[in-house]
Amino acid sequence: MQPLELLLIQSSLGGTTGDASTAAPGPNSRLLRHILAGEYVAVLEDEAVQALLGAHGQSDLSCPSEYYAWAQSRVRAVAAEAVAGGDEERLAALMLAAVACLHIFLQANLTGPTHAVAPTPSPLQLFARHLDCGIGSSGSGDPSSTESLGTGTVSLHERWAVGVLQLDGEETVGRCDAMQHLLLSQLLLLAPLLRTTATDNGSGSGGGSGGSGSGGGRCHHVDLLSSAPPGSGSRGTAATSTAAGTATAATATSTATTAITTTTTATTAADADADDDPGADTGIAPRGIVSDVTLDGPTLALVTVRLPTFLWWGLRAVGSHQHVLTSGSASLLSRASLLSARLLAWIGWDGATGAAAGTASSAGDTSNATRGGGAADASGEGHARPPPELRGALLLELALQQYGYGYIDRAHKYLCGAGDELGLQVSLGGAMGRRTVHQVDAKAQLVMRATRARGGGAGEHAAPDVPVESLGLRPEGEVSASVGAAAAGAAAGAAAAAAAAAAAAPLGASKGRAAAAAAAPSGALEGRGGGDGGVAGGSGAAPPAPLRDTAGLADMQEADVLTAPVLVGDDGQVLESRYSGLEQALILGWCTHIRKATARDELQAWHMAPYVEAVLSQPTSQFLLQAAATLHSVRHERTRSRTKERALLRAEQLSDAMALTPGADTAFPPSADAVAAAAALRSKCAFSVWFPLGVVLRKEIAEQYISMGFIAMALKSLEDLELWDSLIFCYRMLDKRTLAEELIQRRLVVTPNEPKLWNALGDLHMDDKYYREAWERSGHRNARAQRSLGRNALRRKDYPSAAECYAAAAALNPLSVETWFSLGYAQVKCGNVPQALNAFTRVTQQDPTHGEAWNNLAALWIGEGRHKEAFSALSECVKHKRESWQVWENYAAVAIKSSNPIPALRGLRTVLELTEGQQLKREVVAGLMDALENWGKAPAAPADRQDAEADQQDAGEKEPDDDVFALPDDAMPLLSSMAVPTDGEGAGLQAEQQAARDEHALALRDRTREQLNAGLGAILKKAVNLSCCTPALWGLLGRWFGVQGELESQREALLKQVRGLTSTGFKSDEALFSEMACASLALCGAYVALYRSAQQAAVQPAQQPEGAELRRTPAGSVRDLSAARLHLRGVLKQCEARFDEHPLFLEMKSLLEAVEGLLAEAAPPKARDD
């Protein structure tokens, strides 16, 4: 690993950089020095970069698409020359230029500062001035801006770049700046690496058209500009010569199985000429040219050995590209999977092979990473492993990327690996503390506990972290309040002073903990507040204009609720550990895990709070780490009514702090040096923590305005961000549709080919013609238009058309959860169960927390009679739909059908709790009662087991399926049941082991019966006293008493059931008669059982041994038989006219004769003679 790339990657992680000239001498040291100083434009203006990318003399280039196509070819040629000559310095120059472009994009959209900062020149201004004509990246000189309602501030060239970056039909999240720089960074990093093998997938004949290599494919470089829609070039010129009206698609599976995996290739129709495209199918899986993306072998061999972080920066560029899209992109995921596999091999991680294969199984095939690898060593031999902090940082970034795509298990594995590499393991614990100023008694609080696998305190890279108060994220009042708390004293007195300071602070931030307030110096305590987002601290300058509308919130004195608990006792000292920047990023990574992997309920924010408070309590940190922790805290406060207004103020201050330059006067533009220093400082750990782009953060604030009723305040912000969907929603709430249409029409004059505007117009009028117009003007690439057409078709109940539209959207981007879910619903309505199973399975794979998809999947499995699969799906559903009693009711019903009585009990209990005793499904309770009564008997094999036995019998008649051997858990019962020939000693040992297993199974079965018996009885006894009580429940309770042998209680319960049915129309209704007859038979059977028990108990005392405890004699007598006879006579008489030939009528008549016979036997001899 070269010193240059080591310094560069360590700088991005917050490590010590030193002097670039001495630490990394060489021809590229000047470029590195500019990057470390935050002078990113100076890198692009350097003569070395100008020699690589400058096209000032290329007069034949007439539009942006032509220049970037030329630049793409130029980069590949330079990389080929470097590979041929073994010159890694030229590849390093490409990497440094790409890193500078990437940081320009991040500064403009993520880290800042951007307020009053001079516009950044676009790549066309820097490398092809004859194409720009004075229109910069900010678009301030755009002549069309005067024709808009204040939103035409994006240049034509930037809009072209946006069209290129809208991969797989997904739109951008809003207005983002410096999009050309993001595009150029990917060209520099990915153009030399990515290659594709195009194969014919149309007819399935197996022969490719005119290709070479295996499978008839053509191996060539991936065109990173192929997604530009037609007509998106500037000044009416052709946008690009590569992609003309064909849709980018990804292959999708069509088999309905319980575990449907994505395909191993990404389909890019734009890689082929229009003449080679045989056409597209109307289904999900497109036909035509399928491109199998791989990595270029010679280039990969050079960068793997001499410049491995080239791949790491490429992965970061791909992640930044995904950041600007509204949904996951299959093309970007395919690229990220290739790069991830190589990087995991580079760090020599223990789970590298399994991680790459697992990623392929759920996110695209990474086995292609080895194709074309040439001399590259997949095992990482030939170079030293990077240090642990780099390995941990890479695994952390991979985890965040996987969380973004919804692959929770893979991300969790990476996150745990990052903790192992950094030597920090975290968990949740408890401590006593106070959360309000006026709270007297301490209550139990969730806190984060950390253990280190190796010593070293905060780690060897903790020194470069900077004091929190100098990051520009804290109001000056909060810092002074913290200092006052530190001077208050020791122990409990310090805690009280901290609480008082929290009450006086304008934003109500937490002022630390008791022990820390007493012992820590004032400088350390200043960095231990709640991290309220604010303007640049220390200058005392007035806040910018966006804060004026809510400035009055500071006077509402809502600081009685602390942003972090004030802990008391010795347990609070565990939170005073110091963590380095990477360790803080790891802690916030666990916040992301909780947010992605747990149910979205009110407990989720409380489980995240201890991790957030641990980061906010640090005296030194990095800018984005504190910003991310502050945002998590704001979102938590937003859910509580007492802190909702304060959350809005803190969110506004956070947004303004991201734009401002720390220490600069807002009345004057900051100096270039101050902006560069702030940009360099804020770039630390920018890729190691999740934080939304500025446009997304401002949209979140606008949505909070809307939720609080401040509709007018949200309008201007949404218009500036070009968030047309939300803007139309606001105008609808204000009943001002005319203004919304006027705004969109005026914007269409400026940008007539903008699909977003046509979709917004369609939302306003709910008219399909606008969506079709958006589809056509996007070159059949806008997935949002097809989703809108599908939604309207669902509204009209035109399900075949809806399925067709959603299938087209899924072909464009198979990673859209919304598309797959709606497609599954449409297929259900069309009666296409296999296709619906496929669609809902894809939803659950991409978003395991999607409870509705799990529920629909279970419903389909129930319809197919696959109760085991349905129970598995509902088991996942109840994790994420805990408040839906219907889901819990379905869960209990399917649990019974799949022979899982204990989960069924849990479902019934939850239904009673959620409905407050108003709902209880009788069929489920009856199923549990049947299971309890038949416990220990040999039941008939259920359908699932019969099918399994039939499959096992057929296994000997056919070749075994290879997939069976990939499931060792299913194969173990078969292997354990086979007879293995052994000697006498081995046979004896085997017999003992089998006896032990049988004994354990019997004990487990008895314990399960006890749980079922106790749980069912508790539910029935509770239900008969609630509003859900019916006569049938009394009958079930009577049956349960019968199982317990409590005959008197059984009689009373069954008697109440009969009394409840007496008032029904059983005399004329056959169904009601059947219910009444069954209840009467059960009641009279209980009468007879009581009589016989009394007769047997009469002789028991004489048979019991001396000294034994006498059993209580049941109170049954001849009166019970008389009551049974009287009841049966009455029922038979009332139903004789209509149901005299009914089987139950005849059964009651037979029982009446038996009762009369018993009465005759019980009568005295004299009475019998009479």
C-alpha cells in the first residue's frame, strides 16, 4: 500500500495525515496536498489533471454527452497505458482527480459549507470551456431561470448529468448540485474497471449473434453514459449516441419458490445497438441483450497489488450515486457487489469467501469478480494486510451499504466484523437516572455499555478528532450553560446544576452526567451536551433567514425534558468512556441496524437512544458523526408531544449549520481558506456514517412543517428543492390546485422533457395521459410513470393492466419494493398465484420488515394448503405488525393447522389484549381444545407430512436433486434415522443414546402439554368474562374442565352454553339446531358422567389404604340423570316437527333412552316392581 493512498484513506477516516510532501513524495504529492487541505477545485485545475481530461482543443465536441464520451475513452486509454507500463502513478492521478470530484459533490450536497460560497466551476468549465458558454454548475447564469417561479437555477448541463445518473428508471431525490462532478468521479474510477459480456437472451437457442468467447458473447467496456434519456442533451442536440429509447432492465426470476434469488447479471439494453435488440417481452424478465458485468483483468491485477484503495474509492462513488436516487438501483448494486468481493479479499477478512457468496445469493452474483481477474490474487497474497482500523472502516461502510439495499443479515455480519476489527463490542444495559428537570426519583434508563477486546482507551487514532464545540453544530448558549454546570460543584450538586442549566438553555440540551460534571474539566464538559444542531458557535452572529419563522420557539421553555438522562449512582460512570471517530461511527452503525432490523414502533427510538447519547456525550468527535447523532435525537424528540417544537427548531439549526462556515460572519462571504478548511474537516468519516443529503434533510423539515399545520412555510422549501409530489400535496391541503398547475406548466416551458413534472401533473389531475407523456419523454426509462399508471389501473380495478404496468416498472428496476408489492397484489386479483408468490417473496427479500408482504405471502400459502410455509411467513409478519390483531388472529389460526399449539396460544392472548376482549376466534380455540383432548393419541398424518413421506418414497426412484444437499438442516433427520451397523459395544452405546433422546423428547412433550393446558384454561376463563363471550366459548370451557376431571365445573359451563342457545332459532334453523343438539348431548353426557363418578366414589373409601387422604366425593346423584332426561325431552319435543329424521335428533333420542335405562337401574326395587 503506497504512502499516498494510505494518507488519503486515513484522512477520509479522520486519521493523522501529516505533510503530504514528505510523507508521500512523488509526482502526485501536490494533488494529495490540495485534497487534504480541502482545495478540491485546485486539484482539477492542476496541469497534470488538465493534461488527462482537458479537451480545450477538441473543436469537434459540441455537447456535454460528446465530451463525457470522449473523457470516458480517454480515461480508459490512460489506464491501459498505465497497465501496460506498470505505471501506477498515472492510475493514482486518476484516483486523486476522482476523489476531488467526489468531495466537491459531497460538499455541495452533504457536508457543506455552501452558504455564501463562491460557485464551483463545472467540469465543462474546467476541461471544455468552449462547451459551457458561461453556464456554471450552479446555473446562476441560466437564461431560463427568469421564466420559472424561482426554481430554474439548474443549468442545462447539470440537467443532462441528472438524466445520465437516473439509473434503472429511478428519479433523483430532489434538486442536487454538482451532479457533473459525481458523474466524472465515476468515469475516472469505474470506466477502466468495468467490462461486460453481452449475450443473446431472446430465443433461448444458446447461440449469440456475432460474438466471440463462451456463450457467443462480446466482451467490451461498460458504457457509464448509457442511461441518458433521448433529447436530454443541451441546446437541442442529441443527448448520447448509445442509448436510444430502450429500457434498462434487470432479469427477474419467475419461479414460485419459498426462497427466490435474484439473477446473477445486470441487464443493460443500452449496451447493444438498436438493431441487435430482438425486442422486449411483456413480462418481467426482458428479452434481448443481457450484459454480464465483470472487472477488467489487467487493470484489476495492477490496482489490487499496487493501488488497492482505487477499488475502495470506486465503491464510495457507487454509494454516493445510490444516495441521490429515490430507490435502490440493480445496476449500482451489481457494481458494488463486484468491488466489495475484491475489497473483502484484499483485507483478508475471515468471512470474505462466505460474504461474497452470500451477497451474490441475495444481491447479485459476485462470483464474476474473479472473471478476467488474470494475475490478480483473490486471496490477497502479494501484499500486506491493511491495519485493523482500515479493515474495520471498510466493513462498516459495507454494512451501511447493505442496510441501504435492505440486506439485513449480510449487513449485520459486516457490522459485527467491524466491531471485531476495531476491538469494540457494544450492548445495552441499565442504570438509574432522570429524564426531566422536575423528576425527583430516579428511574431505570437504557444505557450503552462497551467492552474492548484490546486495551488502548479510545484507540490509536483518537487524537485527530476535534472538540465538539468547534464543529459549528452547537449554539453558543449551550456551551456557556455547560461551562456553568461544570463549575457548580461535585457529585449530586453537579447533577442538580446540570439539570438547572438544561432548564435554562434555549434548546433544552442535556448537560452531562453527575460524575462527569464533578470531575471533568470545563473544556471536556463543553463537548458533552445533547448535540443540538445550531449555527456556527463562537461568532455570536444572527442566524440566517430560515430560522426567523420559528425563532419564538426558543422562548417556550420546553427544556424540562432532557435530551439525555442524568444518570445517578456508580453505573453512570460506564458511559464516560472516550471513543475515537471510527468507534463513534460504529456505535451509530448499530443505530442503523436497529432502525433497519426492528419493527417500526415507539420502542425503536428508545432502543436507539443509548447509542445516540453515547456519541453526543463525547468531548471530541467529527462533524458528520455529531450531525448524524443529532438528527437521530431530533427524530426521537419529534415523536413526543412535549418535545415536538424543540425538535423542529433543532432540525432547522442543524440544516443551517450544515450550510454555514464555522466562525464566519453571515453578513459577509467567508474566505476561500475558511471554506476549504471547513470542507476538509467535514469530510472526515463522511462515508462511515449514515446521513441524508441536504435536500432530503430539508424535505424532512418541510414534512414536519406539514405535520404541525405550517403548510405555507413548507411551500417555498419544497419548491426550491423541486419536490413536486410534496408540493402538490401541500397545494391540495390548501385547496389551491390552480396555483400548483400554474407552477408546473411554467416549469414545463423551461424543461419540457422533465418526467418529474409530467408525473406531478398527472398526480394533480389523476389522468393517465400525463403519465404516458412522462414515459415517452423519458425514453421509456421512467419507472415512476409506470407505477403511477399501475396505481390508476388498480383504482379502476383493471388488474391485468395494472400487472402489466408494474411488470414494466419492475423490469426497469427490480429493487423497488413498492413495485413488487403492487405487482403481487395485481397478480392476486388476476388469479396468478405463482406470479404473486414470486412478487411478494421479492418484497420480503429486499425489505424483511415489510409486514404486509409477509401477511399476503402467508395468505397465498394458506390458499395452496402449505400451512408450514404460511406459519413461517406469519412468524415474520407479527414481528413488524405487532399492533394488528387481524395478523395475530391469522397467526394463531395457521399455528394450529401447522401443529404449533404454543404459538397459537400466544396469538390468542395478543388478540385479547389488542382488542380489549372484543375479539376471539372460536375456531382457533376449538383447534387447541381438540389438540389437548387428543394429546398422546396417534393422529392422522397431516397433508404436509403425507407429501413429505411421498417425496421420500419417490426419492429412491429418481436422481436426487442437488439443492437437497445444500440444506443440511433438512437432511439431518434422514441421516439420524438410518441404521448404522456397529459392533456390540457400539450398539449398546447407541441404544443408551437413543433412550436418552427418547426420554428427553417425552419430557419435552409433557412440558408442552402442561403449557397448552394451563394457557388454554387461562384464555377461556378470561374470555367468558369479556365482551367476546359466546355460548360456544362456554362449551369449550366445559370441555376444558372435562379434561381436568372437574365434572361439576364442566356441568355448569355446559349448562350456560345451553342457556345461551335457548333463545336462538334452533327450532327452525338447521345450523342452529345442530349447535343446540351438540351442546345438549355434551351437557347430558356431563350429567351421566357425574352420576357414574358418584357411584364409583361410593366404594372408594373402602378400597383406599389406611391413612390415605380421602378424595372428595362428587355431588352427582340421580338428580343429574333426572335433569338430563328433562332437558332431552324438552329439546326433542320442540324439534320433533322439523328435524325428526336428523342424525343428531336420533342421537339425542338414543341418549334419552340410555338415561331412562340408568334411572330405571337406580330406582329402588320396590319402585321397579311398581
